[in-house]
Amino acid sequence: MSEITKCPKCSSEYVYFDGSLYVCPECAHEFSVDDHAAANEGPEVAKDSNGAELFDGDAVTVIKDLKVKGSSMVIKRGTKVKSIRLTENPEEVDCKIDGSSIVLKTCFLKK
């Protein structure tokens, strides 16, 4: 078994194993070895509602009617969105719909 020396949340060195999980006494964060390994992997990739990887320039379809905050505009289900742009957040994409620049969550899109 490999030794976990620091908490992934607060970097505390006082992490201990509590039977099934590692526990940090300073921030009360509980994590397993798999969680710690996943946190140290590379950057996340943007995926649509079906799990397909999204890239800059992809065309996607909206799967649910979406109300646009701060506007009376509604994006209808089935609206095709061309040439999306990925953002720093893998759960969001930037796009243009009817001339308006909008950020959409990837969970409402399919390739």
C-alpha cells in the first residue's frame, strides 16, 4: 500500500487511514486512494450529455428548452449550434445563437 502523505484539499501532512477512507483532521476532508489518483491526473475534457468528447468548432444540438438568464429568450430543444468554443471550465462551452454570444452547459448538449 502506498503512503499518502498530504491531503489533496489543504495539503496537510496529518492524514490518517480510517479503515476505508483517508481522513484529514485539519479540514475534515475524506478521500479514497482512487480519489487522490484522479485528482492528480491531467486536465478534464469537455463531454456532452452522452459522454462524447467535445472539441473547438464542433456542431452540437440542444437537448432541452433553456431559458436565458436576464433575457426573455428561450433556446428551444433541437436548436443546432455550430462552431462551439471550449472554455476553461470543462462543463461549459461558448457559442453564438441568433447573434448573441451565450455560454451553455455541456450537460444540455449532444454531438
